Amino acid sequence: MGILRVIRIAAIASIAALVTTVGISLLLMPSAKQQVEPAPIGGPFALVDQDGNKVTDKDFAGKPSVIFFGYTSCPDVCPTTLLNLSNWLKAIGPDAEKLNVLFISVDPERDTPAHLKEYLSSFDPRIRGLTGTDDQVAAVAKAYRVYYKRIPGEDGGYTMDHSSAIYLMDRAGQFVAPLASQTDERIALERLRKLAAS
């Protein structure tokens, strides 16, 4: 057998092996339909507003929403975020009327509708407070993938550990993007104006 023939046979065998390997790899790769997509953020909810009225997500349909989860006894993050939201709403002027702005409590035991109403009187009146039963709050937190946990205190009281992102949702209730409470004002105003115009 000539050396050229040996080389030719070896080359053909190598190519066949490569084709087989690539073919198997393609078969094992998940298709687009098989790839796991992240769970959506947002969804149906049933709560009570600061005036004691029962509300659902459908009551806010048709307008983009800005949603923040927190609680009224929060010592720092919540009042700072609500103050920032108040300032941003004032700064964007008439565009603020095109938005639902919701503060959803993760502490329903203390945050009754009346208490929410009193607390929110220190901030922009367009910020609407929502609360509910433990199960209702747990359901909306799960829908928005919000972390919160009750932390017992030494004096018998407690605080709530919770995530602090602001959720920007379009008029169809679809998640657009998160907004950090400490976002630079120029960027925050740009995003809120864009959301209001969407």
C-alpha cells in the first residue's frame, strides 16, 4: 500500500470522525424551545389600598406602573426611596399623571390601610399605598420575585429585610426594567419619562 493511499485513508477517517462528532453534538444541543426561559416578573394580584378599597392588577391596567415594595417602619431605604420618587414625579411634571405609582407593603401586620395613608401623606400624593393579608402580600411578592423576611429584634419587635428595587412595568403589566432607588436623578427622570410615553 502506497504512502499516499495511507494518508488519503487516514484523512477520510478523520473527516468521518469529525462529522460524526459534530452531528452528535448538534443532536445533544437543546433547541430554542427546550431552553429554560426566566420566570416573568409581575402578574395578577388582589390587595387593599390606603383608603380600604379592594383593588386588583386590573385596576391599574392601561397605564405604566412604578412599583416599590417596602414597609412604613423601615428606618432608611423606604423613606429615602419614597422621597426620591416624590422628587422625580415632581420633576417630570405632567408626565407623572400618566403613571401608576404604587408602594406595596411587605409588613401587613403593622401596615393597615389607615397607617399607610398617614405615612404616605408625607410624600407625593400620587404614590398609592397597597397592603393585604399575609397570603395576599406573599402572592404579589412571589409574582414580582421580591425577597422579604421578618427579622426578630431583641426587644420583642421586628424589622423586615427586603429587596429594594423599583419595578418599571409597561401599560400591559409587562416588566420593563428595574430602577435602583439611588439612581442618578438625570437617568431616573429619563427612564420615567420614557416609561410614561410608552
